[in-house]
Amino acid sequence: MKHALTIINWLFFADCCFSQDPWKISAPSIDPSNYYGITIANGMIGIVSSPEPFKVKDIVLAGAYDLYGRGRVSNFLRSFNLLNMHLDIDGRRIDAKSITGFSQELDMRRAAFTASFDHGDKATISYTYYSLRHLPYTVLMDVNITARKDIAITGASVMEAPDALKDVQNYYNEIDRPHVVLSLLTSTARSPTGKLLMCASNTFLFDEEHGHEPRVIHEMWDNNMHLMKFSKQLKAGERYHFSIAGSTITSAHHDDPLNAAERLTIFAKLEGRNRLLQWHQKAWDSLWRSDIVIDGDAQAQQDVHSMLYHLYSFVREGTANSPSPMGLSGLGYNGHVFWDAELWMYPALLVLHPPLAKSMMEYRYQRLEAAKRNAFTNGFKGAMYPWESAETGVEETPVWALSGPFEHHITADVAIAAWNYYAVTQDKEWLREKGYPILSATADFWTSRVERNGAGRYDINNVVAADEWAENVDNNAFTNAAAKANLQYATQAATVLGIQPNPDWMQVANNIPILKMTDGVTQEHATYKGEGIKQADVNLLAYPLKEITDPRQIRKDLAYYETRVPQEGTPAMTQAVFALLYARLGDSSKAFHWFKDAYLPNLNPPFRVIAETKGGTNPYFATGAGGVLQAVLMGFGGLEITAKGIIQGRSVLPANWNKLTITGVGVGKKTYTRKGINNGAPE
């Protein structure tokens, strides 16, 4: 039944493809039983929407981990829910049962989430919240009430501590100045092991002149919740507006998080709502100068904007953070960082916003010493990155998952990302200081990891493949080809910097085997006999690894492995790779088929959020979004990262796309276009 519902949703999504706003995803009605929230985020704080009025489901803070829950490994932490509210009208609390016309909307251009509804015949109400892009630890909510009758309202800001936190302390403070009164609702708590101090604070922003604003009252309910509230009389036809600004930060981010949370909230209060939104919008305008514009397919345009919006939301310039597969949309995958970051999300960000990609590389650079210790612990040289990484860079994969000890291609994935950052930016200083240390140490890992069994047989045995259903196999195609690329790029980087490369790097690279089956198809691993595959492996040798360049071989491998992907249980990225390669091969029909299959069956209502698998229920899967964006940028758009920068190669668009325009590409912020097959010859 669940699969049937998924098909119905898919058909509904397809049928409405010509009526969609490119920037706004609307839910004109809310069904709490079939609701998958959407995230407002600024690369540091994620706010996940709720089907309940004046509620948010989660507040997720990047970089805050502690040891609790499953797996005996670090987990993402929910932060204080500092935007939940109560609103009473004439003494009656508003809830889902007391309202009509409840609708919600995400404005991706403004990174704003708005909900609106009617409360009987008494009032029309809306609220909008923002994770402020220019202030990493600060959020804002606007509330608008239009009275239809004379009414009395009481608005309350409610500070709630998640159940996992302990030793909660609640504070209320009023700071009285001649020009302003500041009412600060503040809470602190310890993370589950006591490792982190979690802090949050918020305040009301009123439109009234100082001295005429409502009186604020504090109420203590229990250890995990307290609130501050105000009351106001409204006349029929009167429109009333107020805001709540708040900040949340932990000792993982600041040495004095309690005082920092209150200072940041005070700053937001005295900046004022208009200036906060002005700077927030300016920051998002800058991000959206790098955009993907699809002429001829309104639904694909909206969906691609959603994918871009989420990746932009989950990564922040100037940090050392890297996104987990679910970004800041919840606690999925414990908030850990996998190859999902470097291989799937990173390329689109690198092409469109190198400073965002730089943050992701800084995350890996700062954990290079941990990777070296990991290599030593496992009996290897150089640096061996963990399959799952969190705060410290040690291996964070739960013991029951064999990918922790054996999925070694992650080390090459990190190195390839480092080389590509240099290739796009041509920043030799960065390459010398940070890129080359990663490239050389990871290359040294592979020279110690291979087993030297003769010419052409420097085998890499006993790995978990990129296709994770293949465990403890020998000479996995992707692992071997990625190791070769790592060694080649380390050699190129040394040459660029005028450093004598280790000759053993290319000696090893030239002898790592890529296996073939008797019919000439690239073999996934030494014992592969045609089994179903969880995700792309061999096909990644054509892109992004460039190990296979002959179009005939690429087509042969596609024809074979596209029939090995089951209809359920596989992540969204695989079909995106098929779409990308077929677009480059000039097969518009197959490219568009796999483009749609990569994400349409994974969408969940009401905001078309992507789940990891077809019929899955764990959005938002940023990894899949990254894969589909690569299908658009590097597939349909033909963009290619080379040692000299970004170029545009041959490709075709879907038949119903008139034109594809990619703006703000690379450090030069260039524009690339591709005309559709029915709108002139492909460029």
C-alpha cells in the first residue's frame, strides 16, 4: 500500500509540473498524518517545520555532537526549541483544531517559511521564520495578526529543552535602558554526557515606541520549559505585528556560550527586525547569483531550486563544517560526514560557490592529523580518513557496520575533492598549505594499502565497495580507480608546487588493476557475477573519476549496470549518475528518464522533500540532491572540472527543456548556457 501511495504522489507531482512557482513551494492544506517537514537553515542552525501552528519540529545545530543513543558513537544534538509559541485569543489557545485554512509556504529566494490560517471569525494570522544567513547563531520569527473583531491576544515565547539534555537551568532577565527594555528568556543545559554546555536565549521585538510596548511577564513551568508573554487588546480591522529573535550556541562553538547567546540576542534586538531581514536577504541574494535556470520545465525548475536551496542552507562559508547526508534537517545518520559530502554534495557547491566548498575542505584539513593516527592504528602509512566522521575526525561508524573498518575509498574521495578545489580556484597558496598535505598523506596511504603482486597487480583487497552490498571484496572498481586518481593528483599537485613527487605514487597508480568481465563490461569487483547493486560503482569510473573515457565503454557499462539497480532500497544518487553520463553521450531520452527516476519517486509531501530511497520517509537527503544537481550541471550543462579550471563539453538537454542557463560559475562567476535539441543545435 505504501508503494502504491508513493506512485500516486509521483503522478500528482508530475501532473502539476506546469503550474509551479520557481521559487515558492506551497502546501495549501496541511495533513499531519502525511507531513514531512522542510528546513530553514543558514549553514549553522536548521529549523524543521511542523504541521502544528506556532511550532517547529526540531532545531539542529551544526558541529554539536555528544555520545548518546545508538551505536556508542557521537550523535548530532537537538538544540533548545527557541521559536515555539503560544497564542491565546480571548482566552482560548490556538491549536490545529481551532483553525481553518492552514497553509504553509517555503520561499527559497528569501529563505523564509510562512504559515497562515484563520481563527474562526476573530482573526487572520500568519507567521514567518528565518534562520538568519548573516548571523550564524540567530533566528527570527515574525507574527502578524489581523483582527476581524475586537479581541484580546496573549502571545508567549516558549523555551523548551529537548529530553536528551540534562541539568537544565532557566533564566529571565530584564535590562532597562533609557531607550529600550530587553526581556531575555534564557536556558542552558548539559549534553547527555555533560561534555557540552548548550545555551539559548530569545526576546520580543515590538513595533511600538519605547515606553508604549506591552509589558512582558515571565512564567516558570517546569525544569524543561519556561516562557515569557505579553497581552494586547486589538480593535476590529487592526493589524498587529511583533517578532521574536533568538540565538543558540554551545561550548563546541564558543568558550562562553551562555553570555554569547544573550549578547547575540541583544544585538539582534537592537539591530531591529528590518535591518536583520535586510542583511539576511542581501546574503541570500549573493548566494542566488549562482543559479540554475531551466526554460521549458517549470516543475524541474522548482525542484532544482529546492535542491540548490538545501545545499546552500546546509553549508556555511568561513567554517570548518561539512554536511551529513541529511544536512541540518534532523538527526539522520547521527549528523556524521561520509563520502556523501565530497563525492555528491561538494561538486555542485564547488562549481557554484567555491567559498562554501572551501569550508568543507577545511573540515577535512583540520582532521588530517586524526586521519594519520587512524592510518597508524590500522597498520598503514600516511592518512586514512574514517568512513564516518564527526567532531574529532576519529572513526565514528557503529561497530556493527563493516563500512567503518573496510570502506577505504573515502580517503581517495577526500583527496580528489582537495585537488578539484585547486583545479577550480587555481589557488596555489591553498594547495601548498592545505591541499598538498592532504593529497600527499593520502597518496602515501595507498602506497602502503596495495598488495604488490607483480606488474599490473597492485591489488587492493578486502574492502567494502562503493556499492555497499559488496562487502569484503577484492579489487573493487571504484576503490581502485579512486586510489589511482588520488595518486595521480598528488603527483600533479607536487609538480604544480615545484616539489619532487614521490616516484612510488605513479608506480603504484600504473599497476592498480581495473577488472573486466569476459564480455568487456567493467567488473565491479573480483567475484562480481551480475548481482543487484545498491548504488553506482563502476559507472563512477567515467564520471567523476575519468578513468574510463571511451564512449563505447561508458555506454557498455551503463547498459549493463542500469539493469542491476532494484526498484526499491537504493539511494537517489545512482540514477543521477546514469542521467549525467547519458546526457554527455547525447542520449536525451535516457538522460531525462534517469533524471526523473533519480528523485521523483523519492519525494514526500507536502514540500517535495527528497527521501533517501523510493518510498522512503527520512528526508531531507542532501546527498541525493547533490547527485541530481551534478546531473544538471555536469550532465545536461556539460560542465567539466579540469586541471586548468571549469570548461564546457558536449551534452544534450531533455527534449522539453528549451534552454539551460548556469550563472555564477567558479571564481570568475561566469555564465554557461546550453540550448535544447528543439531550440537550435546543442552548443
